[in-house]
Amino acid sequence: MNIFRLTGDLSHLAAIIILLLKIWKSRSCAGISGKSQILFAIVFTTRYLDLLSTFISLYNSCMKVIYIGCAYATVYMIYMKFRATYDGNHDSFRVEFLVVPVGGLAVLINHDFSFMEILWTFSIYLESVAILPQLFMISKTGEAETITTHYLFCLGLYRALYIFNWVWRFYFEGFFDLIAIVAGVVQTILYCDFFYLYVTKVLKGKKLSLPA
Amino acid sequence: VIGRTQHDEL
């Protein structure tokens, strides 16, 4: 464990909690892409199946349970509890265009052609594009609530910090996982234009609105 | 690719 991975995990946890509280407190999921949240629930489910088989540390197991629990709670609130506030018209990204190629790639390029390993690889590839429906929805509505931009910032920051974690582990431990690194770089790149808008607008107190 | 299937990261 190193500082980049710890702050990365905490940033990820912060994002998940921010979103959960935003929906719970405002009793509304307006501006939130339910499709992205479903993809994240799939990412955690396929990646954390080893919860039952491999014990790495108390921290590792606790965080996995928290991530999975929050992900499903968020999906439940979007599609059940507050479904009246779900903006389905703007959440129109075709997720099959993500899941199918990612599934095919996970079968073709992986570390080991075993069931668990292919699921893990699928989860890594899917996570790198899971935010696209959310970013697409913001581009369609042309704006995002400020709390939603903080959620996205923490979510994008988490994988950016993981990149520093991988540099650290390569340098100090000689460890590197090319699949996770490539997917993590792609994932972070997808946030770049959002990061630019976040820094130039939201941090200056303005609302995030895209030129429609 | 040499197997690295013990994933200790979240």
C-alpha cells in the first residue's frame, strides 16, 4: 500500500458517498445517468467475486463490501425509490456498444484464460468506459449540478492517482499490470475535458454548463 | 503474458 493508492481509494469512496448522499438528501437523481451506475455495479460485481475465495486484508475486503453495497443502493434509488426523477430521455447512451466490445476484448486479451481472470479483465476494461453514459448525458443536457461535478471529479481523480500508484509499485516493487495500467490511462483520459471544465468553471464558482 | 492473477488492488 502506498499514499497514491490510499488517497485514490479514499477519493473513489468519497465519490461513491457523495453520489449516494446527493440522491438520498435531494430525493432526486436528476442529471445522474442510471446506465453508468448499472455499469459500475457490474464492474464491482465482476471484480470482487474473489471476496468469497481470497482474503487479502481487512481493508481490502471491507472496501469491496462498501463499494458493492453503495453501488447497488445507488442503482436501487435511481430505478426504484426515486425513479420518478430519473431523466431517461437524456440517459440514452447505447451501453451495448460498450459491453459487447469490452466483453470480446476481455476474452481475447487477458492474463489467464480462466473464468475469474476473464471476469476481472472484463471489469477492468468496463470500468474505463463506464462513465461515458454519464458524460454523454451531461453533454446532452448541457449542464450538471455542482454536486455532480464534485462526484465526477473525485471519480476521475481516483484512477489518476492509481496511475501514480502503478509508477510507485513499478519503481519500488517491480510490479506492473499492463491491463490495469492501459485501461486506467484510457479511463483518466476520458475525464480530461471534464477536468478542464471543472477547474476553469466549477472551482471559480460558476455552474458547469456546456455550450449547447 | 506472464500470469499475474493475484489482484491485490481494489
